Amino acid sequence: MPAAMFLCICLPLSAAMAQEPVDTAQDIIQKQIAAFLRGDAKTAYSFASPTIREKFPTEGVFFDMVRKGYAPVYRPGNFAFGRSKVEGDMVLQEVLISGPDGKDWTALYQLLKQPNGSYRINGVHMVRAAPGPEI
């Protein structure tokens, strides 16, 4: 009987713990897209990983890069979360996006867990398809 109770208590917790990085990643992506839509470079930049911050050392440079090179992320029509995968300290999250031109895109986000336990966006790969290739 105690073993059965242990399984009943621990199995749901382990499923919730496995989902937690994905929920966190999706929350970060939503907040960054909302910041782009508001024109809030400071908040959008706050979700970038140290690697991205090295490549784009200021909020303005980062914001301009996203505006010019990632229009579907910068000004999405609609977006929805697709598949996700957790590999160690990395979360891959597929985001299906309708771009400002009405074309469908798949944005594959890579988020990395930082030493302080938070997750930051480490890159986005855009694919002109929905859904994109297997992640």
C-alpha cells in the first residue's frame, strides 16, 4: 500500500516537472513577442542569452536585427506553439507564425538554461513552412 501511494504522488509530479521547462520557454517567447509588438526593445532584449548579447551588444542593435531579419517574429499576425523538445539544459520550441505578409512560417526557438536557473533565448531559426521539419 505505501508503494502504491508513493507512485500515485510521484508520477504526476515527475510529469509536471518534465513540462515545466516547456511552459517556461513558451512564457518567455510570448513575453518577447509582446515586447516586439509594443516596441519595447529593453524588455525584448532581456530575454536574449549571453551569446546573443555578445553578438548584439545593445538593445537597439538587437531590436534592429530582429526588425530587419525576423519580420514574422517582430510583427506576427497570429502565432501558436507547436512541438517542443527538452534536451538537458536546452529547450527547442516550435512556433507557427503567420507573418505580416500573411505567409506561414515556423520559428524554431532554442532556449538555454542559465547558471542562475532561468532560461534565455539563444537563437531562432526561421523556416518558410508550417509546420517545419522535425525538431
